[in-house]
Amino acid sequence: MDRFEAMEIFTRVVEANSFTKVSESLDLPRAKVSRTIQALEEHVGVRLLNRSTRQVSVTEDGASFYERCVQILAEVADAESSLSNKRENPAGTIRVDTSGTLARALLLPALDDFYRRYPQIDVRLGLADRNIDLIQDAVDCVIRMGTPEESSLVARRIGEARIVTCASPAYLQKYGTPTTLEELAGHRAVNYVSARTGRTFPFEYEVDGEIAKVTMKSVLAVNDGSVYIGAGALGHGIIQPSRFMVAELIEQGALKEILTNYTSPGTPLSILYAHRRNLSSRLRAFIDWVSELTHNNPDLRITDE
């Protein structure tokens, strides 16, 4: 039994939940796919897949083995790529986890540029936005706003999000435009609640070298960045988002910056990955590309560079 071939077939069966689809995609007889999985199970001594006449599902042991196989196959592919002098043309799949808001505002509009540079890299984007185990969840890197909580990972700071206070023109016409922090007491906000911790974030401003936290009245609280921004644009209250996430809405006039004579502390933007002596060429290419993307964005550029 060719163990690398067996692991490749096994991972594809797990991802497709089908022997037939894998046999078609690899142009192999279905019987060979089945025999390979059986031989692999005999070799490792545990059942990896549950089979029925209608579906295939992975066992608990199979799920753990799948995660390791994905990592091993990726390392082998990268080693072969390096030995074949293909460092300048990295290939393979990278799995990235981030928030939906960050993906829509930063990554998706620029992905065409990434694919032009690296046409052989396949990006799989997950939007869990939670603390994850990179090996267990088969993820290569995560992109996070705020101070990273995954202490076991390498955290590379790639940007600092500029924070602004804004509201819709309809809200400002109805309730007036505050010009001081004291006047915020007469207004209402859309409150943002962390989906991970349940904590409500106050508005923050730098005043005389200190951070002033302002808690506002609210009739709406949300735990999703896109809904938060959308609620502000619809006039449900004042919001304090990262400017790069609302730049287009500000340009279109759907949101208007207010309290511009006050500065809010920036929010770190980091990319996190596992401790490895050598990063794969495709992951390094992606990290460098995202870093370049943030460096070229005035609302994300690190101010102390």
C-alpha cells in the first residue's frame, strides 16, 4: 500500500463524503478507492469511516487522522515544490479563518490581485471568528482584530485599524449632530457585543493622554460586524467601527463621520499561525500579501512604522 496515496484518497473521501465522487475526480475505479480505505484502516488499526448504502461519514478517530493527513500532505507538497525550484510559484491549498466583516471589507475586494500573483494557490476562507485550534480545525492561519487571545500561536501584527464615530444622515437630521463627548449622553448607539465573550464594547476616545470610555443608551445590540454597520447606516444609532470597514459607505454618503476633533485608539490587526521552523511557501506568500494590503491602506497602516 502506498501510504501517501492512501492518505490522499482518504482525505478526499472525507471532504466529498462519497467514494463515487472521489473515484471520478481521481479517475480511479470505485473498487480501488474502497480497497485503499480498507487497507488504510487495517494498517492503522481503527475504523476511519462509517459506511452505509446512502452516505459516508468520518468517525471520531477518522476525524483526528484526517487533520494529521491534511497537515502531512501539505508539508510533503511544499517540500516537493521547494525541491523542484518552485518557490516563486507556490501551489496548493491554504485555509484561512477570519470574521465575515473583515473578509468582505479587506480580503474579497483584493483577491483577484492575489490570484493573478499566485494562480496555483487555492484559498479556503472560513468565517468562524472564534478561538480555534489550528491543527484540530485544519486551518493554516487566522486574521484577527484586537489583541490576540490564542497565546500558543505566532502573532504577526500587520496593521492598526483607525477607529471612527459615525452615524447615518437620517439619524443626524432627526437627533442632531453631537460635537462633544458630553453631548453623547443625549444620543443613542447601536451597541456591539462580542460573540466570543458577551462583553459590550463602550465607545473609546483619547482625552489628555487617557482613554475615556463612553457608555451610551441603546435600543439595539448586535454581535455581528456587518449587522452592526448596517444598523448604523439604517439610522438605528451611532456606531464606532473601524474606518476601513465603512470607507465605501462614507464615500457614498450612507454614513457620516462625527466627533472628528476627537481621536480614538486604534485596534491591532494580526495574522496568527502555528509555531513552525519553516512556513510553507504558499502560506508565506499569503501572509506577505495581506501585510502589503494593509500597509497600502491608510486606514490600516501601522502608525509607528
